[in-house]
Amino acid sequence: MKFCNEYEEMMQRLGQRKLPRIGCGTLNNILESCRKQLLHSHTADVRDNQANADGVSADSQPLCKGTFFPPLLKEIQGVVRFFNSRVQALLDRHLPSGCCKCFLWLGDRLLGTDVELIQECETLIAYATINTIAVRRLLQKYDKIHYSKQGQAFKSRAVSMQVEILQSPWLYELMALHINLREAKANMGSAPLQLDGFNLIFDNTKPSLSFELFDSISLNIELTCSICLETLFDPVSLGCGHLFCYMCACKASSVSVVDGLKAASGRKKCPVCREVGIYESAVNLEELHILLKRSWPEYWEERRKMEKAERIEEAKQHWQSQAARFMGI
């Protein structure tokens, strides 16, 4: 598989040899061994006739299923864990709190920290894209060898297990961070940002973010809340990957803004996909919020005033009910 060599070369160009990665060569060897066994044991006609006679599909008993999918899943999980943790660390550096904020501000002035953050963003975006391509190529080859759709089924399973890196909320935050840093540093406005191998395009005429990555991989993030049908304000990503305004998500999960989404019942469902248990792992998209604030300042200010009044009233009612409960009224 020629791509395995290309994959290793691309990973080496990232400059960090110890990055978690997909064992492209090993998994490809497993598939090649399975292909040879299938060709040696059966011709295509015999396999089809036997499948028709027995009422069993040709892909019902793949020879390499037990040795291919488990290690692939483990490696994907390792890549996603590493990616998410690195992005979170990067966001903490850009949006620090307390004394750290002063030190990092000084470091930016003296050492040009923003340039370093931009480079780190580009490295992580490339890392996510390269590994996504590797997984897709391997799954396509699996289905081609076995005349199956189990590779596609595995991909759907990865999405439900929240290990599909292109649907990670931390990728959305990373993209928004990159745009925020580049526009703040280079004063590029809303023009497309040219990177090595892909483009980041922010379309401020409609509520969406579109990313065109290399190898025909594209990502479109709709920025309209499915509950209030307005542009996202204080966006949050639920565990299933769907985006909502924070207050809308609180209302959908029947919790107050004071208690927060962590207090939501595990039985509460996503308003879009109806998946349960997705509020506890919700992620506040702060960088995306900053991007939306800068892109639609008038809308953002109007929404801020409206939500401020609503949050104050909700907090007032919450603490009044808590006080009444405490006093036994």
C-alpha cells in the first residue's frame, strides 16, 4: 500500500517521532495476508456460488476481522486522546486565567508566543487530517478485499463512540483558534487563510464554517442552533457532536444555567439525534464564541443583552427556590 509510506513520511515531517499514530504498515500487512488467503482458498466464482448455496454472504466470515478492527480501534483511540489533550493545552495557553494570563501576555510580547501557537495549530490540524486519511484508506481496502461494508459500519461505530476525530469539538475549537490568531496577528480580516495543503475559509455571510483539507477531505460546521434557530451564542458541543447555544442546551436538559449541563440527568436526550447521556461530556466552545463575537458584533451585542437579563432572572428564581427549600417553605 503506497499510502503507508506516504503516511510515515508525512508523520515524520511533523517533526515529532513519538506522536501516537495508526499502525498503517502493520494493518496493511494483515489485509494483504487475508487477501492472499482468500485468493489461495477460493476463486471469486467459487466463493460467490458457495455463498449463494449456503445463504451466507462472502463477507460474513472475514479471516482477519479479529486481528484488524481491535488494534485499529485502539490506535484511533490513542490518536484522539492525544489530539484532544494537546488542543486543550493549547487553548489553556491562549485563554489562561489568573497569574498565568500575565506571564503569557508578557511572553507573547517578548518571545512572539502567538507565532508559536499558530504553528502548533497547523501541526495539530495536519496531524488530525493525516490520521483521518489513513483510517479511511485502510477501511476502504478492508471492504474492497472482503466485498463488504464492515469498514463503513466500523466508521459509524467510531462516530457513536466519539472517536471520529473530524467530529471532535476540540477540532472545531482548534480551527476557530487558528483563525482568531491569524486574523489578530496578520490583520487578514475574513479572507481565506492559506496553509500548507489546505484552506481555512470563514464565510461571514451565513452562519457556517467550511474547511477544505487535502485529499478531498472537507468539513462544514453549521453555526445555527437547532433549538432557537438563531446563530449560536455561547456555543456548546454535546457528547454526540451537535452544537447548541448554552442556554438552549440547558433548557433542553431541564437544568438551570446556575447548575449547568453537568447536572443534567443521564436520561436526557439530544434534541437532534435523541442520544442519551451526552450532556455530562458537553464542551464549551470558547474560541468559536470569540470568532462569532468578532464576526457578527451587532448580533452578538443584542443577544448578550437579551441573555444577560434572562440569566439574571433565572438565577434569581433559582436562589429564591433554594432559599425556600432550605427554610422549609
